[in-house]
Amino acid sequence: MSANAGQPSAAALAWVPGVRSGLAPLRIEKLLGGSVNDSWRVDTERGRFVLRVDGPPWRRPGVEREREHILHEAAARAGLAPRIVLQAPDAGVRVCEYLDGRSWTAADFVQPLQLRRLGDQLAHLHALPVPLEVEPFDPGACARAYLSQLGDEPAADPNTRAQVASVDAAALRVAAGTRGLAIVHGDLAHGNLLDGERLWLLDFEYAQVADPLYDIACVLAYYPEARVQIASLLSAANLNGADLAERLAAAESVYATLSELWHAVRADEPSR
């Protein structure tokens, strides 16, 4: 479903409760942030909602809507994410409850208290039961899938192939000594953190069943300035171990390489 820059299409809007019963929205407001989809706040007589309309496939390499839905639902049931009202993947539409709050900024990632709050929420997320129907994250398979999307020339490039091999090796290092798999958010950019009555986690498109260290690696990849507070973040997230530093460095390597390949597939510049 396509939409213009300012408004969702009528077909997409019709999925929002209240609009579907023929009532006009009380408010429609484009929400900023994100480079994968388009989202609007839509208020009706039935409540306040966030309508998300899928962006074109090239914007979202690696996204699997079924996996996203299962993992988001698990987080929402635990009070860590907004409640999903409905999802219509064939229509490219999802509706969630709208929550009041302030989106984080990069400045939050250098505040010890904020990082402890984030660590607390990640500890809760990582402690949730892992849905058995979701396959564990395979970084090497993900890298090879991105490589295949780049076409024959990049796939034959020795440097690119070496990148993929490095992902396999680093992933094995992360797995060595792991305490087990967990639901990880996978995309902890500041726009995906909402500070309201609690700290909410938004946008589970890149959530996985994986080692919890990948969430910490994500934070450090996006916000290297957070490294000065890494001990507080790890402690709050209940992550420890004698080989933690080595395994975290390996997770950072995996995340950095996959991020580079993801941007290459999209043919854009890395941003956060």
C-alpha cells in the first residue's frame, strides 16, 4: 500500500480501529524517524494508535514479519513494548497502541542512569521464554543472504567474501561460553526507545533469538561514546563472565560487518 509523504493511503488507514467502522480520524500525524517504514499517529473515537505501512522491500533487507510479530508480542505481553492491535502482512500494515513519551536522543547513551535503565529493560527482555517456533540467529547465513542480494560482482570480490568468513568466525567466538539464547531487540537506535511511564522498546523488525551480547554490541556500534559506561550497562543487563570482553568484541565485529552489508544492499550511507 502506497502513501504520499503526508498521509497514509485510504486503504491503509481503513485498518485502524474506528476508521474501519466508517468514522473519520480525529487526528493524523506523521511520525518522524526510521528509514524502513512510514508511520503515523492516528486518533479515533476508539483510541490512539500507530499505523505502520511497510516501505518498499529494498528498504528492509533481512526483515521477516512473522518473526518480528512473535518476538514483539512476547515483549508486549511482558510490558516492554506497545501492544499490537492488528497485523496484516499481506496488506503491508500493522497497528499498535500509541504510547506517550519522549524518544531518546544520542545524549541519553552517555548518561549512566539512562544506560542502567536500558540495561534493566534488556535484562527483562533477555529473561523472557524463547519462542520455540523462531529459529536461532545465524549471523553467517544472514551475511551470505546479504551477499547474494548484492549481485555477482560483489559476491566474487575476495574482500567481501573474507568479510562473510569473518562473521562465521566471530559468531563462533560469541557462542563459546554463552549462557544461552534469548530474545534480543537487535536495533537499539535512539528512535526505538521511548521514555514514558517506563522505558519502552519499539520496532522489533530486527529482533532475533540470539546471545544477549548482540544487544550490547548494537548499542556500542551505534553509540561508541557509551563505551565509557559499558560496565554499568553490562551489570544492569545481568551480563557477566570471565571471557565477556572477548565475546563482546566478537559480537561487535559481527554487528559491524552485518551493518555494513545491510547498508550496501540498500546502497546508502550508514546512519543512526
